[in-house]
Amino acid sequence: MMESTAYSVIISNEFQSGFTAEHVRDAFAVMFKITPEKAGQLLKGRRVIKKSVDIKSAELYKKKLESIGLIVSLSECNPQPLEAASLSLSSIDNEKQTSMTQPAAGGSSKSGAVVCPKCNNSQPSDVHQCQECGVFIQKLLNKSDAVKSSCSNRADINDKYDYAANGSLTAKSLAVGSVVALLGALVWKLVSSVSGYELGLVAWAIGGAVGFAVISTGSSGLKTGFVCGILALVAILGGKYMIYSGYQDAIVESFASSKNEVRYLYDNEMAAAEAYLDVIDDKSRRQFMVEYDYTEHGDYKDITEEEVQYFLGSDGERLSGYVIIKPSFDEWYQTTFESNLNNLSTMGMIKDDFEFVDAIFFLLGIGTAFRLGRGE
């Protein structure tokens, strides 16, 4: 310790030009970690913000307060022993000198006095209402105890959340989750086969089932959440693949069973190929297109030049080839249908049929599995 001149930091209810009362009030509330209402009360009159600090600390306080629009002055105090000043701002509600031996707010002093939790004024213990600020001391103390209890409960909640975030994933939970994911994919395929519809809600249900199965076996946490999300993703994609693989098999089977039923198409194409030999000019070509249904128009004059060019590049070229090759029915069927069926891809069908609604249910299923697995 040393003997030095001390200063008090004082604010008034006047503000610097360019600063509004609301701006100063809100900035003051943030600086001192109090409510805007409390800050407004403190800024109504002349207040001592900090007492008995050295000139360096006082200047720092002054600079800080002036930066938010306050008009600040320093007042010299009587010389006294000074401790090292703290740079953290702390507010006071009155200009009375606080003793170094003053009891904690709301506590009792050695002489049987009680200290007001609001203004720190010491007074006889039998006083129910503060003689300085007028608040009911016991009522304020009860509220303080309630706040402490609430903070304690919040800490318990945070502890539970930390446990969920740092939980573990057991081998049993992983095995159960994998089995449920497989069953979910099979159930989705079964539901689709029975109903004839690919229900997106089933994808959401798969995610919920996977997450619930894992946490029911004692695992939780962030790692568990990610694993549940991955299992749900695999299950949903697997179920969707099995559904479209079934569609593909049904298409192939349908064409195979109707092979003899499409023979009339072969006969019509062969007859058209023979008739195409008589096409010698644009008019006869347009008439041929009308007669053999290669256009939707009933009058050859209505056929556009674009339609004619398309016919020449596809149907006309094929018919000309039939005249030369003269394929059998089996050769024609293989070229026309089986080659297209061989190029049919399950993943290609999924990609072509994937819609925005599918993406929503995908995300719902994966997100639900993740949140349940994390322990939420």
C-alpha cells in the first residue's frame, strides 16, 4: 500500500451531443450488466460511479463512459491508502462511502444491523422496509433465493445435456440399430408392394424407429446421433432401391409376357416398310405418314416441315432398313424392346423419379434419427 490522491468518477444526467437518451441508456445497461430500466433510473441524476481510485484508473473509467455518450467528471477525494484498482466497471446506486468491513448484501452486521440488497444501506435488523430506498427487504431476499434456486436447476439441466452430448455408443446399440434399419427397409418395400404407392412417411418412420431402438438400449450422445443418422440414410436408400428394383422386374416381366401380343405391331411395321418403297416425293411421303399413323394430322397438308424431317431421321430410316434386312419377329422384338430393357437402370429410375417431396421425407427421417440418437 501507499499514500496517494484518490478520485471519484461522477456522471450527470446530461449527454454529449449526437447521443440520444435511449442509446446511452442501452449502452450503459450493457456495460454494467443491468436492465435498461435500472440503467434509466441511474441516469436520472448525478451519480458516483466509482470511488477512491487512482488517477490512471479514474481516467480509464472516464474514457469508457464518455465513449457511450455520458458527460463525466473526476472529483478528488481525501488522501487514503489505496489497493490496486480493478479495471472492471461496477455500478453503485448512491454516493455514500462503503466501508471495507461492510457485510454482504442482505446479510447482518456484527451489531445486529441488516444490509439492503438493493442499495447496500445498513440499518437495524428489525426494520422491514429499507430506510434509504423504500424496498421491502425480506421480499427482495426471498426473490434472490428463488433466482439462486432457478440457476441451480438450470445447472442440473445443463449437466444432463452435457451427458447427452458426451454419451457413448455400445456395440449392442449398434447391432440393434442395424437390425431395425434392415427391417425398416424391408417393411417399406412390403408396404409399397401391397399399397402400390411409395409412401414417403415410411422413410420418416424408419428414422424414428432407428433412433428409438438405439437410445432404448442405453446409448446416447453426439456420436450416437451421427451413427443413427447414417443407419437411417442407408435404410431409406436401401428401401427405395428395393422398391424400384421391384418396379424394374415388373416392367421386364410385363414385356416378356406380352411378347406374342405385340406381334401385330411387327406386322404393321413390315407392311409399312413395303409401302414405303412407293414413296417418291414429298407429297407421297406426307400421305404415307397420314395413312400409317406416323403423324397426328388427318390431312397431309397440315404436316409441318419439322415433322417431316423428324420422320426421315427416325421412322423413315428404320423402315428403309427393314426393306433391306427383312428382320424376323424375334430379331425385331429384340431390337425394339429388349435392348431398351437392358439399358433400364434401377438407379436411373430413382434419379428420374426423385422429387422435392422425397427430399423432405429423407431429411425428416435422417434428422429424427440423429436427434433421438443424440438424446434430445
